[in-house]
Amino acid sequence: MGLVPQLTVILFCLLACASAVVRGCNHHTLQEIIQHLNTLSREKNCPVSELRQTTLKDFLENLKRIMQKRYSKCRR
């Protein structure tokens, strides 16, 4: 199924966020999501141009920061 990398990441994030809501707030789930996002952003065979890769990397970093801030309340 030839999905473009951006669509893959977006679908993955939607799936991960939906499952986190169903299961409740779980710090381990957040760490797994961040680890998977980092893995997706490091792919060397990404067919996207260099400019788009930088944009995708920035998007993933922003998403990671937002999710960490949002779910950091769960640790209290």
C-alpha cells in the first residue's frame, strides 16, 4: 500500500492518540509513541525531498513536545 511518509505518520498519530484515550493516561504508552515517531523520522529511504524532510522533522519534534507536555500531567 504505497502511502506517503507524511500520511503514514499522521495515521499512526491518530491511532496512537485514540488508543491512549481508550486505555487512559499511561506514561509508558507515551514513551512508545515517541519512540515510534523517532523511528519514523529517522528513515533513510524516505522519498521526500530534503526540504520536506526538514519540515517533517520539525512537525514530529513539535508533536513530540506537545504530547510530552499534555501527558506529563499523568505522572502526578
